[in-house]
Amino acid sequence: MFNSERCDLCGDCLVLCPYVDYSRDEAVDQFGRLMEEDAPEILTECVTCAGCNEFCEKGANPFDLILARQEQTGIPHIPEENTRMFRGLADVPSVIIPGDSDKPTLSLCSVGDIIPGLFDGPLFKGMTILKGGDYFCRLGYIHMGLETPVRENAARFVESLAAGGAEEIVFYHNDCYSMLALKAEEYGIEVPFKSIHIIEYLLDLVKKHKDNIKPLGMKIAYQRPCASRCTPLKDEYLDELFELIGVERVERKHDRRNALCCGAPLMTRDRKRAKEIKKRNIQDAVSHGAEAIAYLCPLCALNLRKTASAEGLENHHIIELVKHAVQ
Ligand code: SF4
Ligand code: SF4
């Protein structure tokens, strides 16, 4: 939620935005017009990465104002047929695969099958698996300039997850974790279970197997998903995980706070610009010595892997890296 009382109209949010090139005066003008309920150009230019919520040091949440104005004005205009794949995630049949009572539950959302075989093998053995549309948080609607579908489904999403009575649930999809860690409270929804981020789960597991790790010795560029803007502290867990499995996370321009969106949101409305952003992202990885790119979000992997392969990079999900390292 935008906190107008915290905003001093400094313009930092839009000066730091990596997708526009505003001077300080232009940034202040654009943001001031947003606050006056005008429809400035940033409503079209914004790729909905949510980065400015992380850039604003006063905690005003500027992206939440941009999103609210996008929804009010209908800008950007995205044809509904261009978003069919995303909307269809809500209709993926829901399945519960029962596991051992002493193991935590794992929610795969509707995106668990995008990378085939990822959850096969001992790392997730015995866990109760939840997957399908009932466990899809819909946070991705923000990339279409819409928050209402996220808010309207939030209580049902939490109820579906809580229905099995699990005390702890591990979340594969970063969006779902961010929804529970941040948005649920904002919407006044109580979450009756402990949410565990997949990176925390993997880190804990790797620590338990630390005597059986074969260091990978790889230089990797990390593709930080947009939803990580809600939970930036998870970066420290990832650093620790990479160190334990022998992965060097290359210090490139477009990582951490300066990460670039994978381009998927823009593919629905401006493919040329999306391709430019993907290319900028991957060339940054290559120029900083990465030999591979590591993904957390399967949708980032789906969207970036061809561009990465064309530049000679291997593509790996973080889970695959852990599987290779743990003997
Ligand atoms: S939202 Fe934050 S960064 Fe943007 S103008 Fe207001 S105070 Fe500055
Ligand atoms: S959400 Fe991302 S693209 Fe949009 S204004 Fe903020 S930083 Fe720029």
C-alpha cells in the first residue's frame, strides 16, 4: 500500500528505475502527477518490476501507487488474449499428494510442472505435495496492472493452504511466499501456518548434508525474480546456500537491488522492448564471467533460457544445482 505521508517527493524511485531515463526533475514531475491522480507516461513505461518499492528508502511503496493508478486508468492496455497462459494457471486441476506426517508440506502452486522432474529424487521425498489452481496466489496479476484479482482471491488462497492442517508449508513459487509474507498482512488475513521459503528449506537441507557436498565450482549469474522485492533479506540465505555448494554468484550490474525483470510481463504488450531487456540482462551475465544462469522462478526460466543459451550460458534452477551438489 502506498504510504503518501512518507513520500517527500524526492524522485529517487523513478531516477533509479532501470527501464526509464528520467532526470531528477522529470522523475519528481512524473511522481507528483501520479499523486495528483493524473496519468503520466510512467504508467505506460513501467514494466511492473516493483523495484521502486525497494529503492524508496522512506518506505512509501511507490510501485503500489503506480499499480493503483494503472488499475484505475486501464494503462497499460493489454489485450486479454495475450494473457491467456497466465490466467489459465488458475484452472490447473488441484491435487494433494499425501506424504509422511513428520515431513513439512510443499506447495508447488500451478507452476510445479514447468521444469519437468525438478521434484523427483530424495530432496523432497515424503513431503505432502499441494499443486494446482487452489494454491495459485495470483500475485502475477500485478504485471498486468491489476491488483484486485490478487486481493479478492487472497483469503481463499490461504484457506486452501490451511485446509490440510499443516503447521509448516514450504513454498516453491516466490510469488506465493511473498504473498503470505507481505500481502496477507496488508489485506488483514491471518495465516495459520508457518511459511518457509524454498531457499530456506534448501539451505537447511544442505547444512544437514554438509559432509556429503561435492562443490560445483561454477560461476553463476542469478536471475532475481520481481517478487523478491517483497523479501530482499532472502538474498543472504541464497549467498550462504551458493557458498556451501561451491557456486560463485558473479557480482554483476543487474543483480540484487539492480536486478532486471526476466521480461515475461512485457511479452504480453511490447515484445520488442521485452527482447531488449532480456538481451541486456543476459549480456550483463556474460560480461561478468558467468558460465550459467540460475533461476528461482520457473517462469523466469521459461522466458529467459533461450536468450541465455544463445549467448552460451547453461540454464539451471537452484534446485537442480543443489541436487548436483548433494551426494
Ligand atoms: S515514493 Fe519514495 S523514492 Fe519515490 S518520491 Fe516518494 S519518497 Fe521519494
Ligand atoms: S515498478 Fe519497476 S519499472 Fe515500474 S517504475 Fe518502479 S522500478 Fe520502474
